[in-house]
Amino acid sequence: MCSTCSACDSTLCTVKCVPITSHLQIFRYASGRIDQLRADGKLTRRSRFSNWNPLTLVELYGFLTIVFNMGIIRLPELEDYWKTSWVAVIPFFSRVMARDRFESIFWMLHVSHSTGPVVKKIDKVRLFLDKIVAKFQAKYTPGQEVAVDETMVKFRGRFGGKQYMPKKPTKWGIKCFNLADSDNGYMLNVIPYTGRETLDDAHSEFEALPQAARVVMELVEPYLDQGRHVFTDRYYTSIPLAQALHNRATSFTGTANKTRADLPDQIRGRYHLRDGEVMAFRTDHLLALTWRAQKKKKPVIMLSTNSSAKTVTIPSRHASAEPVVKPQVVHMYNQHMNGVDIADQHSTYYSFLRKTVKWWRKLFFWLLETAVVNSFIIHTRITTPRHPDHLAYRRSIVESLASRYLASAPPRRRLGRPRKRQHPDDADPERLNKQLHLLDKHPQFHDCIVCSHRSANQRHRTVYYCKTCADKPSLCPHPCFERYHTLASY
């Protein structure tokens, strides 16, 4: 039983939230692709794919272990994690999986069943997207307030749905419409923007709404008729959206553009508000309000179906400053609109995202990162202390997956020339006789018998050797000389 979800039988919720059980479907592309290359005569004998072995579930645990740890330990290139130089070596990665095997799995990663032409862009990642979003919604019940906003997944390559948003920290990339819990940033639903076809599979009952309003209705559709409160920014806010949500027993609050055609004429027209002045209009369940904050040039326009025009006094963040008086609807909006921003903040801390020309790879690893963040949020809600260390939690995931993988994986063949007399029963009494052994110098360099392995690109040469031993083994003065004469398995 895991510590993060009572309904999960895995070691960690992260493992359960990611649809690992479909790994054979996800990676079956590799076998077909390699067979095609071999049939076309394009697979050379020296290619790393010539000895491709089908991926097993145990190996997938090892692959995910390395991916998550790469997010914690960031290096410029993938190859740097397997460096053998003493100034750059990190034993964890070579201990878990060989570099060539990891890169083979990484480049053969494919999350689509189809090997033919793609009908829609989203088909490249639909299989994984549908499964992981279903897991997000099944493992967590959000609070009353939820927020809709967009996230930019950094990508500068060729993609028909690529967007430029100059006011975002990530200006170029894949835009994703997200629904998150306002309290903690738990991601509940995701719709990637892929151009005109983004809402082709949307519910027909929302077709009469504006495009932005349809996005909101699609995101919150699993949570309609449950009395929740949806918050949006001015890109999505409109009176038709507010009315559609109200008809489905769902409250709405959002900022609005002054140019919206369905706003009251008094708000759309020219007017001058003094600092702190409020102008509000109400019709049945809908409130339209405009308010000018202190020392601000432009007023704020709000639409809400669950608030009033009353003002509240908020203590200033600075002890020496005076309290701030603002409308209640503005204060409520500021409290509950940052759910997606919280999720984005968590996702950037230890992200694995790497440069690639395949847009769906970026989306795949971003969704994988979101699964880890969601599991961390669940972990914080059911454990004490309430705010555990994010880094420590990620390391616990890596340790758990690595332990599972190393306990089940077959022993790896050690590279390099076979060593002599490594078993205690075959120990050489001469080198382990606890007598005095003396160093001397060769006229030329020779491979050290302890630390040199040419086949593994670990060539260490030395002029020193033990002149006491009969076979005169070449040995580095430290630490190889001591290891050779004190350890049965050096």
C-alpha cells in the first residue's frame, strides 16, 4: 500500500498515475520500426538498434528512475550522466542502466498506436493523454474553487499549433488549456491547443458558445452540476459562459475585457473613476463590476454569478502601509485564480524537458512531470508535516523505483576484460599473504590490472608494478595497490 493513495497498490502514487501497464503498446512501435529498417537494408551492423531487445515492465521502471533523477541532477547533455572521468562521474546512472540502452529506449519512445498517416495532430499523444488525465481525475476530488488558465510547454520546433505569448515566461511553445484546484494547484484536466481541430471532439451541447467559452466548458465538464466555482481570466470571460455555467449549477467569476460586446454600455463607454471608486450592475444572477485601484490607470472589470458589490478591507502586505479597500469579488478572484500558476511553479523545479524536434515528446514528458507534481500534492494533504520538502519527495520516488528495478532486473554483464581470482575460494595467497609488497617502476606504461577496462572506455595506465608478486602486476600506487593486496574481489 502506498503512502499517497489508499486506492493504489503500488509503492508510489506516481507509478500508478502513469499508465505503465500499457507500456507494451506504447513501445511496440520500436519492433515494427526496426523490422522495417532491417528489411530496407538501412540497419547497419554497428547500429545500436541491431541488437534491440523488447522493453519489459522492469526496464520501464529503470527508465523512469533515470528520467526522474535527471530532473533533480541537471546536466547539459544526456551523455554527461554516464561520464567516467573522475571529475564528472555519477555512479547512479551507470549502475541502473547502460547508456546505450537508455538512449535506445529514449529515441524509440512512441505514444501512438498508429504507424500510418496521422489524421489529427493530437493523435500523436492522445493515448497517453486520455489515460493520464483519467488517472488525475480518479485519484483526487477537488475543492469547491477551480481555476482555468493556460500553460506554455517550451518548444521552438515545427508544429502547426505552436503559439507565441509575449507576456508569458515561456514565450514560444505548445499552449495547453488547464483546469486546476485553486487551493493547491492539482491538475485536473488538460486540452492541448492544436489549431482549428482543438475542439473537434468536444461535446455538441457547447457548440453555440464562443470558442474560448467552449474550452472552459470542456475542461470543467466532469465537475458540472456539483456546485463548484470556476475562475478564469479575461481571455475566457464572457456573459454566455457565465450563463452556461449557471445553468449547470456552477458559479463563475472572472476578469473581462472592456471591449466585450455583451457588457453594459456604461462599462463599455467612456467614464472616469476616482481611486477606489466602484461602479456595478446586476441582472438576476449576474454581477458586472468595474473598480479602479489606488494609483492605477485602468479600472478592473469583473463578471461573477456568486458575489456582490460589497467592499472588504484587506491588511496590506507591508506593516507600515494602510489597509486596502477593494470589492469582495476582486479579493475572492485574487485568492482563487492562481491554481494553474502553482502547478507551473512546481513543474519547473525539477523538470526533465529536453530539446527535441518532436513536439509530442515535449508534451509527453510535461505530462509525466505533471503526474509527479500531482502525486506530491496528494502526499502533502495526507501526511505530516503539511508542507514536506519537494526535493526529498522526488528523491524518495527515485529510490523506490530504483530499488524495485534493481531487485527484479537480471544481472548486467560487466564490461571489460575478465579479472583473475576474484572469488574468495580462488584467492591468490601470494598477493593476500599480508607480507610486505614493494612498488617499482617499468620503463614503459602498462594498463592497471585493477582500474583499467578498455572495452568500457576506462583506460588507466601506470609505470608502477608490484615487484614482490610473481606475475609483476601493473598497479596504480593509490588506491589500486592497496585494493589488490587486501581484497579478495578487488
